[in-house]
Amino acid sequence: MKFQIKLPPKAIISISAIIALVMIISSYVELNQSKNEIYQLLYEHSVTLLQSIIISSENTLNSGFEIEDIITERLLDNARLIRKLDSLNALNKDELIKIATGNNLYRVNVFDKKGNRILSNRIPEPGDIHGEENINRFSELEPILKGQTEELIIGLKKAEFSDGERYAVAVARANNKGAIVVNMDAKDFLEFRKRIGIGVILQGISNHHGIEYIILQDTLGVLAATAKIDTVESISESGFLHSVIESDSVFSRVIKINGSELYEVSKRFMLNNELVGIYRVGLSLEDVRKVESRMIRRLIIISLILAAISIIVLSIIFTNQNLKSISDEYQRFKTFASSVLENMSEAVIVFNKQGIISFINSSAEKLFNISAEDYLNKELYDLNNSVSETFLKKISLNENKSFEFDISINNEIKTLFCSLSELTEEKSDSNYIAVIRDITEVKILEEEARRNEKLSAMGELASGVAHEIRNPINAIGMIAQRLNKEFTPNENEQEYKKITGLLRSEVNRINKIITQFLNYAKPLELKISQIRCSDFFEEIYQLFIPQANQKNIKFIKQGDDNLMVRFDADLIKQSLMNIIQNAFDAVNEKGEVLLKYYQSGNHFIIEISDNGFGIPPELQKKIFDLYFTTKKDGNGLGLSIAQKIINQHNGTITISSKINQGTTFKISLPI
């Protein structure tokens, strides 16, 4: 028996209307849900972008501070040297001009304890309207002149008699006689700081599609902003911005600027626990609105189709289309944020509390020499043991998350600067973003500059002292010689001649030391020529083979003998022989010394390695110091002279050593 249900037209219309209404309501709810998900994705990627901007800003500001500290220390070192000369009454205008010219100083002024300038390296040009009239700086130098401090960092200041700015420091003169002020032209420093400034970073990031503006502002106004913004909302007049500056969370809102809807995320910017201002990033909602418009149109069409056919077909079509739209939008925003992170020069790694990696950019791949695909969803420990231990320890102890640390990558020790930041989200576990910068070369250059400056100062001091000592020593030697030849005592003649002979011997020894002083302080004259590696290194090898055989040491020569390089053969040979001899002295019987040479890019590399007892870390920074030695019969000149020779060739020399494992000296010469 078949049952047939017949519905009147009004019922069919009513049911159809109800179905259409249900579908419209259902579609409307689905639309809102999709919009919420899109905004959530937009928020998440905006937070990542904002955090990257903040970290880059921190790195930029910290770099500026480091450079300013280096400049300050350099000026203070020069001021201390001038103070030493002043205490010896060795200062005059010509000496100040020489010191200023040799050390690239703009002005050196000496003031008495009343603040009156008594000496300067300034040479007025003909027709200069600013003569050498009396100048008083008591108010500026008051802390030093009143004995409140020994050293004063004046910093940047406007030039008094010309355009431009100067960077100045001051030190107290010996015996509280006044002050010495040293300054340099700050033009290059200011230009460099301008080139790496926050404004440059913001402008570069804002060029990406979808970013309308990036603003850094404080309660007084705008600190930095992109070119797309004309006026900004004051913090004091905005409850939203006031909430941002009071909290460490990330805030978001949709605002209208010049008739356009924008999605803005904001977060306060702290540097060294001090408030700098708030960052505001405005993203265009044009693409989002286009997606919404497309979704509404599809909603109407799908609702009409579903009313005509069936709820099931309509649901399937509507769901598939919505999922596709959401997936496309998600992929677009994901690509957008990933592009920003991928193009950062710093290495970026994102991981969770358990150390599981979720993102590695291309700079990190280059730094660790890996492929990102091999380490995604793996632990930090798999990437690098030292990185894992350092990061997770900093997170667990809530320590300072901007730090430097040394790690071994492919058997090479690197110094890295890292900033760790927490990405806190309400509905998911905390993630951490690590921005890593390789500062190995910077540290090497800083150490090289420190050593060069120290050796230069020691050499100049040695030269001055040697000249002052040589004349009286020669006089003593001549007197001793005359006493030995012209006078004969009535008693104890043998003892008398022994004493005068000892006196002449000691005078000759002091003269020899003085000669070494003067030879070290004297500039080297390079005789550059084309050198065939095979002949040059074979000659050095043959010089040490007898010693190697005698001490039962394995001496190995390894390199590209077809290379032709240009340097002063005698001086480089002198440097290498000093270093190789040290290596022979450091190894025991049956030890090994390796002489290796090769080309790397635009540099010629020479490495001397041994497997001896190594050099303690506390001594590694001293081994290039003049007259520093650990040998009983050493004079402490070998490595100092070697470094001077390498520097004259515009090269570098570095050391790596581990106790009971050996030492490697690496020389790099430009080709």
C-alpha cells in the first residue's frame, strides 16, 4: 500500500520559504564564522609581523649603542694617552697636531682648572674670523674641574664655529690641573646611524603589499613613520592607544583613515625595560572586503539554488566554496607573513615550550648549513645541542632574552647575538621566536682593532722611552770603557776589571733591548712581489725538517702549490717562522705540526696547527701583547711582530685553542 502525501501550493511555498530562510540564516552564520577565522588569521600573522619589526628595531638601536660605545672608548683611550704625555710635560701645539692627525681626531683642547683653554691643535686658516681668543668651558667641564669625576662623556654637540656636529669626551689632567677635551667629526657616525635607522627598516617593510603604514610614536608625537601616513591619532586622546601603552599585550582594531578601512595592530615598544613608545601597523582590508563581497554574492546564488533543488546539494556546494575561499585567504596571509620573515637578514627560528621547531627562514638555513624541511616539527636539540640548551634555559629561568653566546657549527666556533620573544595567544600554547645574528666577524674585527690600538700605543711609548734612555746608557758605557782602559787600582785589580766588564756587558744588553724597541716602533717597508707557493713553502718546510727529525715531531706541509700570490716574502717568512717555532715548542715527542695554505674567495689563507698542550683562554687575549711570553728564554716579540707584519699586509691573524687538544693560528691575506 502506497502512501502519497500531497501538499498544497501554500504549504510548498511555506516549506520552500522556511528552507530558504534556514539556509540563508545558516549561510549567514557560516559567513560570520569565516570572517572571524579570517580576522583571527590576520591577527596572528600581524602579531608575528609586529614582533619581527620590534626585534629588528631593538637590534638596530643596540647596534647604534655598541658603535657609540666603541667611539667613546677610542676617544677616551686617546685622551688618556694625551693626559700621560701632559703629566710628563711633553705636550705642545705641534705634538697635539701630530696626535690628532695620526688618530683621526678633529680637535684636542687642554684647559686649566679655571676652564680656560691653554693649548689646542687648532690652526686658524688665513682670514678665519674666529681667532685664538680666550675660550672658557668651565660650565661644561665643571664635574671634572671640581674633582667630581675623572672622565666625562660629553657626547654629540653642535660645532661652535662651523656647521656640523662633534662627538666629544673629556678627562681630568694629572694633579687636578684642569681638563683635556678630545672630539671627532660626527658626520660619518651620524650618516651611518641614519642608514641603519628604524625609519629605513620601517620604510623597507612598508613596501610589501597590504601594509598601509607603520608608526612608532610616544606621548609627545611621532618618532618614526612610513611615507604613507600624514597625521596620527594622539595617545592622550585615544582610549585604545592609552590601553596599548599600559599593557604588554598586542591590541587590534578596525579604523577608518581617509575613507579607507584598515586593520591596525599595536604594541608598546620597550628597550632595556624602558618605554620607547608604541608600534602601530596598519594593514589594508581591501582584499578582505573583496573576499567578503564574493562570499555574499555566492550566498545569494547558493540560497536560490538550494531553494530550488535540495538542502544537501546546497550545503555541499556552499561548504566547499567557503572552505576554498578560507583556504586561499589563509594561504595568502601565510605567504605574506612568511615572505617578510624569509627576507630578513637575521636568522629566525620559531618553536614552542617543548623546543619543537615550527618555522626556519632561509637565513637560518645558511647559518646552520641545513635544509628547513629536514628540521620542521623536530626538536631544537636535533638542530644544535648548544642552541637547544641555551634557548630552553633562558625560557625556563625567565632570564634576559637578548644575549650573546658561542656555539660550534660544522666544527667552526661562531659568536651569535640572539633575541628571544614570546608570542602569547589566548587560544593556543605560547610560541617563541628567536632572531639570531652572526656577529663572529664583528667580534674578530673588534678584537683586532683593540690589539692594533694597544700595540700602536705600546710601540709609540716604547720608542719615546728608548730614545730618552739610550743617551745616558751610552754615556755610562763610555765611562765604564774609560775606567777599564785609563785607570788601574792599587788593590783588587782583578775584581775592579770584573766589575767594569760586567757594567759594559749590561750596558750592551740594555742597548740591544732599546734597539728592539725602536725596530718595533719603526714602520715596515713592504717589498711586495709575485710569490710561487710551491717554492716559498718548500723553503720554510726544509728549514724545520731537521728540527722535526731531531725532536721526533711529524711536520706536514699541505696546500695548493700552483697558487701565485703577492706579498713581502721575507716579512711573511719571518712571521711564519715565529709561529711555527712556537708550534714546535708546544708539542711533545711524536707530536704533529701542520702547515696548510689555500685560497678562500678573495683571500689567501695560511693555517699553522699543532696538537700540543694548548693555550688557556685567559692568555689567548694577551699573546699578541708586546713583551708578553710564557717561555723562560722568550722575549715576547715574536707574535707581536708577526701581527704587525700581517696588519701591514691588510690581513688578519686569529687564534683558536683548547687545552690539551692544540692550537691553530689562521692568517688571512687579501689577494
